[in-house]
Amino acid sequence: MPHNAIWISHSSQLSVKRIQEQYTPFQVETLLKVAFSGINPADLKHGEHMGIVDCVAGYDFSGTVVQAGPGSRFRVGDNVAGLTPALNPRPHKYGSHQDYMLAPDSMVFPVPTHMSMSLAATLGVAMRTATDALFCQLGLPDPGGGLDVPPRGLLIWGGASGVGTAAIQLAAAVGLSPIVVTASPRNHEAMKRFGATHCVDYHDADVIDQIQRLARELGTPLRLAFDTIGYVGTEHMVDWCYRSCGDAATVVTTIPHPRALKCFATTANELSFDTPAGKVTFPARVADAQRTSRIVEWAVQNLHSLGMPPIRIVSGKDAIIKAIEESARGAASFEKVAVQHEIDS
């Protein structure tokens, strides 16, 4: 059925495009009428830096099933949410910033009655990235499994980001303590509501000394660290994590660094792209993708207080494009943005 979409061009420019293609779900896919699509920096940055262009933008979504593939676990009328894979080239059907889309069952979860569709639409990238970081890379046991977590502290650099907020709640759910996060002082109270035990202002000139001193006072070394930020200017926050926690720490990051583990939201498929330094390939990690899906669905169903930074709803093509561009520039602070559909032309 013809519908509107936010299109990312070959030169990474955003515009509204009319989609004429008739989407038909394969064996384990569903055709969705999109209610909300969540905005993430990757919506534009994957075009600018990975060459994922000439496609419909967007990954996160919530919506209602209008047609289910013959092998799908979902039924017509189900409210679902999740995200779609990062592929290059990327099929038009998987972009979330369009009024109808296809989604693979493996990356979709049913929206529980206690959760709003707007919140559900902001969870996919953040929750799957945080889950891959904490459980698949840092090796924490699955939540709800009854396994004890060894006494190890966790540092989250950038706790007020969507990924950071998700990581705090997941780490708290498995009983990890202490959970030390860096964030602006205005967000410290919210970080503690989500489960952080201690907050440090990353603006402070002695932030690293503060973290080291805190670990000594607590008597529990910060052996794990998760950098959700990547570069600030020319400095990579992985280096700051090591300086705060020591060289023996295990560090995972969202932006590649030669010393750190790398997490990613979509790990079921291989992703390759060209850079000025050469070809980069993220290999498929199918078992990790399956584990991530199980943990995300467990969290959505069982953590009734699961939340994100405050959600701002946008509609209208100009406001949508502006919000995507602002997200890619890092202009939003402790905020998630969701697009309310339908998209005007």
C-alpha cells in the first residue's frame, strides 16, 4: 500500500518519499502499521559514516500487525515493538520512519499492557545495545536466572544516554553493585531512580580522581566499564574508563577502540562498509543475537518500571527531519524522541 517515508539519499540528505512498493511478509516477518518510530543518532550517522543510504531511515518502532508471515509467532492486531537490522545495502521494507514496514520476528517483542507504544518505540536500539554490552561482551549472567553476580563494580560513562539508561536498569536487575555513572548533575537523581548507586559529574576536571577515590572508599574495584559515548573531541572515553578503573578492567564501547570490546544493537547479520581507512566488517553473532532478544523481552515483560529519558513526540515532516538531524549531532541531552505516524507529504 502506498505510504510516506523519511528517505536518506545517496548524499545522506533527508526528505519525504512516497513508497509505492507493496510489502509482503516472509516466513517469520510481520507487516506493521507504524504507530511511533524512535529516533537514534544512527538513523543519519549510518548513512554518513557507513554508507547505508538510498533507503528508508530509522530502526526503532512500535506498531500493530496487519499481516503476519506463515511462520510468525504474532497475529493480526498484536501490538509489537523492536528494531530492524542494520544491513548494507538496506532493504526499503526495514526502515522504521515510514507508515508501513516489515519487521523480522527475531527482533520484535510484544508490547505489554503496562507500557505505552511511544515508550516501546524508543527501546530497541538502546536496550539491545546495552544488552549486548553487559551480557554478551562483559559476561554478566542473564537476569531472572537466579545466578549470583560476583562482587564487581561497573562504571557507565554516559549514563544519561538512552543506551546508558538501559544499561543502568539491566545491571541493577542482575544485582550488580556498585553501579557508578557519569552524568550532568541535573540528571543524577534520575540516574539513581534507574538504579545507579553513585553519580559523578563528567564535567569536573578531577572526574577520574573522584571515581578512583570512590572505588577505594567502597572497597569494591570497578572491574567492568561501559563507554556509551565514544569520542568527545579527539579523546575516546574508553581511555578515560581505563584511567578510572585501571588497566585490568574489561571495557566495552559503542564506538570502536583498539583496546576495548565492541557492542552493537543488531548482531544477527554481518555488516560491512567502507571507510577512509579501509573496509570494516562486523561479523554476525547469531547466538548473541538470540540471547539479546531473550533478555530484552524478559526486561520488557518483567521490569514494570523500565524507562527511558523523557520522550518528546514529534510529527510533521519538517519537525521529523530536524529531530533526526539534531540527534545525529548529539544536540539532545537526556531525551528520547519518537515520531508519531502518519508522516505528511
